[in-house]
Amino acid sequence: MRAVVVQQPGTVDALEPGEVPAPAPGSGEITIEVEYAGVGFVDTLFRAGAFDFPTPFIPGIEVTGRVREVGDGVTGFEAGQPVGALLNDFGRAPRAGGYAEVATAPRLHGRAHPRRRRPGPHRRRAGERGDRLAGAARPGAALRP
């Protein structure tokens, strides 16, 4: 699959397109076909080497897309379901991987999105304020079903 890889921390020039094997979900994980990846300040810190991320790595900790596969012990998700996820579990293990065609997320950090397409409480209407968007998460928020 295609991905953006950081071989060595550095400036924006450290981001290199590449080909890597697609991940498979482990126990308690889901894989996501990434449609959108968030680009946030913490991603620039990872890329620059502010945290001790083992290299090479794929940056990106927030994604939206569709569930590709469901790992053992995961309930509440099914292949093809719209989902948003926070990939990093902050402190438990260095995780990222959102700048790729497929990403792996811990089940507890993924949230299934309703299948409705009409405006409803899960969608922000023109002129409304709020931190919820269809298919997006507030940066840094751990999402739980």
C-alpha cells in the first residue's frame, strides 16, 4: 500500500512517499481504509523527533474512513462501516500510521458513524457551532462507541 514514511526525524522534507505492507488487525484492533487523515500539531512533533518514535514510521494519528477488517475480540464494528479513530494511545505504545491507505486502530479509540446521509444530530448544519463533524473528531479526543 502507499504511505508517507519518516525514515529519520527532521523537517517536512523527512516525509517520503513509499510502499509498505498493509497491516492486519491484531486482537482488539480494527483496520481502516483511510479516506481522510488529520494533520495536526502533534504530527509535526512526531515528524521532528520530539518523541522517541522508533524509525521508520508512518505519521498521522487521526483518521476517518471505513472499517476494512475486525480483529479477534472486537464487537460493534463490521467491514465497510464508516468510522473515525484516534490511532495513538498516548503512553501505552508509540502508534501512528494515518498517512497511509490502511491504518490500524485500537477498538477503544474508534467510533462507528451512523449510516444516515440526511442532516441529523450527528451532522453540523450551515451556521451551527460545535465540535462534532460527520466523519471527524476533535483533535486529541479519544473516541469510544
